Amino acid sequence: MNKKNILAVPYVLWAILFTIVPLFIVLLYSFTKRDSFGGMIFSFTFDNYKMFFEPIYLNVLWRSLRLSLYSTIACFVIGYPMAYIISKSDIKKQSLMIMLFVLPLWTNFLLRTYAWMVVLREQGALNEILLFLGIIDEPLQMLYTNGAVIMGMVYNFLPFMVLPIYSVLSKIDKSLLEAAQDLGANSFSTFIKVIFPLSFPGVASGILMVFMPAISTFVISDLLGGGQTILLGNLIQNQFMMARNWQFGSAISMIMMVMIVISMGYLTKHSSKEGGTGLW
Amino acid sequence: MVKKYLSRFYAFLVYLFLYMPIFLLILFSFNDSRYGGRWQGFTFKWYTELFSDGSIMESLYTTIIVAVVASIVSTIIGTVSAIAINNMTPKKKAILTNLSYIPMVNPDIVIGISLLSFFSILNFKLGYVTLILAHITFNIPYVIFAVLPKLQQLNPNIEEAALDLGATPLQAFFKVILPEIMPGIVTGSLLAFTLSLDDFIVSFFTTGSGVSTLSIKVYSMTKRGISPKINALSSLMFIAVLALMLILQLRDTKNNSQNNNV
């Protein structure tokens, strides 16, 4: 018995008390009945899960999946070339370019999203510019649309895609690229056959780090979707804060967690098969 | 050559996308109009009025107090448990690292509602205490994963050498181990501090009436338009963070060039 093991006791107790036990309470809530005041009645039921399969809630699930998938794809399409460009710059510039990606994360997330409300609204900056340039004749409805929500997700989560891809790309052994070139590959086939497969662990981790906050967000959809775009996160927030149906809210949370665990398992399996290094 | 300019232009566009809203925020903090959007002339008044706005200042204090307390406690617990984890058998190590992954991979909203359910079952009054407990919970893993790599790089012989030379285990820790892993501890505590400072979702579910952090204050304002005073405050915070980052960066490059000279 190592004496130093004792040092882990405070943390283990903390994690059990404030992470494990609360999650079990959510699990418990999701399988119990609700009294008329929202309290818990200890009797086992599947009703909360059954309720989720009503068309109105399945629609929310479908919309959440769709919007977070779109924004993950957009982050990948925008972020991969960016990570590649950074990894190809001089070493001195690289740390500055990465710092510029981290810096926005240090300003308040709500304010950054709010700034987009100001940009996208009917009398907002973007409409004014487009009107001024004569591209449009009357203001476009941009705020409170699905597009605005997707854009807000891309804006907020893009760094989470760029950083892991960059960190994998910058560690690729240069001699592999030289070998590919010596063996007659042009720069395009070097990229497709060598660089891209090697960067897969970074891509997998980027996808996860974008998809997860995207599927669970309620702030972005609340501000930029304006109540029209209800996502899983909004539904959960609603059940806990307004409808006070914690049982149903807990069931939705459990379903969301299961989806995340499944996609995590899938991506981890694939990234380690291709690249070797773990996801995190 | 064309390729180089193309990639520069692309990088420029992406950075423009990232920074445009932030520049707008800063711009609006100087705009002489109550409801942003249109430019009405330059003013400093939001900056002067900011410091006399009691409710904004109070939420700023709450944010800072919560972030300071949560990052100190989580740095201590996180560092101590990183030391323990580093000395464990692989099996126990795996259990503890997986335990630490849970808050990191769990969506914030689930952390928030699970703690809310927990506190309410215990009839805990929501407020300062629950806020700080929640922040410590999501901070500890980040500290552990910042400190752990430094411990793994550590030469195990130096602790033994210190002990052989007559240091007590405590002395060996404070005089030998601690200075070596300090960079990891600093990184971890800064990370914890900024995570706390920026958190909205977990705070939203774990705070009670009357106690609001800046993020919660901002959220409550979004529907009817945010006061330019908030823009002024966030511009100041952005400048402060920028300055801090530049100082850290400069210190880094200085250290590197010194190391290269040796």
C-alpha cells in the first residue's frame, strides 16, 4: 500500500459526492413518477422515456441532431484548412496564430453570441451593409432562423475543431512526407494518403468537441433562434426551470448522454485504429 | 506563390469571422446610444457610469470571488490528487483518470441539472456556496490533467536523493517536487480561474435568487438589450486578458532564448 494513495482520498470523495451521486439522482428521477407539485414519488416507471417518443419531442431531437451535425461539418470544412495553414507556417508564427484562436474563448461566451444578435438583426450591421451595397432591396430575416443558430455554433465552437487538428498535424513526422514525395507522390496524393489519415485522431477529437456542446446548448438557440428553434438543451432547461417536470428533464438528459457516449465510443475506436494516440 | 497568398487570405477571413463580434462589442462600448446597432457618436460615459452601477459591480464581485475561491480549492485538491494518481498502480490510475474524465465529457447542462437535483434533494439553499461547490467540481479535473504531465516528466530519483540527504517527506515535497511541477500548477489554476470566470450554464442551474455572476447578469439582459456598460466592462476584461497573455508569451520567449544561450 503506497502512502501517497491517501492523498487521492479528498478528490475521490469529492467526485463521488458531487459527480457520481448527482448523476445517479438524475437517473433515479428519470425512472420515477412526479407528484402534482413536481416532487418525486418512488415508483418505477418508463413514462418519462415514453413521453420523449411523442412526435413533438422527436422533432426536437431531430432538429438538434441536424443542426449540430451541420455545424460540426461546417466547423470541419472551415477548420481543417485553417489548422493545416497554421501547421505550415513558420514555427514563430504558429504560436501567435494559435493564441489568436484561444483568445476569443477568454471573452464572455454570452456576449460574443449577443454580438451576433446585433449583427444579424433586421436593422443590424449586416443588413445595413448589404442594403448600402445594393445587394438586397429590403432587410433579410437572418436572426431567429436555423441558419443563425448554426452560425452561432460554428462561431463558438470552431476553435475546438482547429486546436486538436493542429496539434496532430504539427506532430506529423516530416520524414514521412519526404518519403512519400521521394516515392513519387505529388503534394495532393501525399495529403490524401499520408497527412489526412495521420490527422484522423485530431479530427475525431475535434468532431466530438464540437458536436457535444452543439447538441447540448440552449444559450445559442435561445439567443439566435429566438424560441423558434427549440433544441434538446432548451427542452431540458425548460423542464427544470419552467415546467418543473424534473423527471422528464432527467429522462431527456439521460438520452442525450447515451447518444454522446455512443458517438464517443465510435470515434475513439476509429481514431485509435487509424492513428494510435488516444482521443483525449 | 499564389497558394501562399490564398492561404493568407483564407486565414485572414477566418480571423475576421472570429474577431468581428469582439470588435463590435468594443466599438459599441464607445457608442453614444443606449441601444447599440447604429453609431451615434463617441463617448466615454459607459466607462464612467459602469463603476457606479451597483448591480453590475456586485455581479462582478460575485464572479471574481467564486472564481478565486473555486480555483484555489480546486488547485490544491487537484495537485494533491495528481501526486497520488502519479504513484498509483496502473489499474487504480485508470479508474481515477476515468473518474476525472466524467465532468470533462459531460455536457455542462447535465452537470448543472445533476447538481441542482442533488442540492435540492438535500434541501441545500442555492447561492454562493452551491455555486462555489459546483465550480470546484468542474475545475478539479482540468487541474489534475495540467499537473499530471509535469509529474510524469519528473525524475523519480530527485525525491529519493532529497530523502537520502535527510529531508523529511514534507521538506522534499516543498523544496524539490513543488518547484519542479510549478508550471503545471500555474497552468492548471489559470485554466480553472478562466473556466470559472466564463462559466454560464453550470452557474445558471446552481445559483439561487439574489446571487448572480456576470454571465447570469448578461443572460438576463439579452432579451431586452444589453446595457453598453456591460460592453465597457467586457472590453476592459478583454484588454486585461490580452495584456496577461502577452506578458506570459513574452516571458516564454525570454525563457526560451535564455535556455538557448546556455
